[in-house]
Amino acid sequence: MPRGVAIPEVRQQLFAAADRVLVRDGAAGLTTRAVTAEAGVGTGVLHRHFRDLDDFLMSFVASRLQAIADDAADLPGRAGHGSVTGNLTEATVAVFGESAQALMSLVAAKPELGAAMEHDADQTGGLGDIELHFAAYLDAEKKAGRIGPGADTETLAFTLLGTVHHLVLTGRGGAPALQGQVRRIVAALVAGMDANAAPAPGGLDHHPSRRSPKKEVCTKPGSVQGARRL
């Protein structure tokens, strides 16, 4: 491509190339040369849009996580339709799909990218927003009377996402077994939503449950800091 000619949506072009390299070659394959060659552009193109490879990878992870969070935002609108178990299973499998599993492998190989899995006070997106969308769905189902009025929706969302995260992280949640495993986990949680249970005192102390996702700094779901990543 001649110098000075703009490349349409070059950032997304590079991100899409990184998706393919990551799936094909793993985290070790995500070099500047590999990504730009996959995108069909010169190596200088990446450096015109990002400070360096680390800056590119940080933006790539944040972009892909935002897409996952955007998809999860549709879940509350499904309240009252289908079954609670079916809705939660489908949404959870989508959250921990191929894209998320690739991100998990990348962040495991490059822990410094973990910050991109969260959002700061000036941004939306991030793991905490996914959890908030699941809790909002459960709140709507509780209001509709499809789960017990005493269900602690925040804890249930945290438990579901954290458990499946651990399942995938430990290599026990590979496709095609993941959907069946998630359905069993969801069914167990739904069965435990006792209509007569009182909400847990204080809920999750560390969960900023009613704050806007825009002002949230998340520390979940699921384990120690190094493991709480998709």
C-alpha cells in the first residue's frame, strides 16, 4: 500500500488479525511482525497507532472484553422468557466462549495485561459489568416471581461466573463439554434459590452492587488477583 494512503478501520483490522494469530499460534505468536503480516500491512502501521506491542495488546484485550460485556448486556432483557436455567446457561457459555478462552491464555502468558480486564472510573466495560448484567437479569427474574424473593442475586452472579471461570481456567471446561457442565452448575444454583431464604446479611461486602458500571473498579469474579481474568 502506498505511503500516505489511509487504511480503513486499521485498529480493528489489526485486532482481527491478532484474533487469528492468537487462535492459531497461541500467545507466544503475538508479535508485531506476525500481527501485521496477518493483517497484510507493514510493521510500521502498528506503531503509528500504538506506542508499542504492549500498548497494542492492552488495547486488543480491552476491545475483546468490551465485546463480551456488550453481549452480556442483552441478558436482562430475556427475563420472563424461556427458562432461567436455559437463559443463564446460554449467556454463561457465550461469556466463556472461544474469544474469552483465548484472552485467558494470553493474560496467563502475559500477566501485565491483567489491568486491561478491568475498567477504571472513566470507562465502561470490564469483568465487573458482566457480573452486573447477570445480577440484573436475576433481579428481573426475582421481580417476575420466577426465582425466590430471598435469592441473593449478586452472590449468585458472582458464584456462577467465578465457578465457570475456574472450570475453564483449570482445563475442565473445553468444548463441547462446557455447555453440559455449565447447565449442571446453573441447575444446582437455580435449585438453591429458596423462595423462603432471607438475603445474606450485607451481601458481598466487596461488590459495588448499585453503583453505575461507569464508576466501578472491579476485583472479581472468582479467585486471587492473578486468576480473576477471562
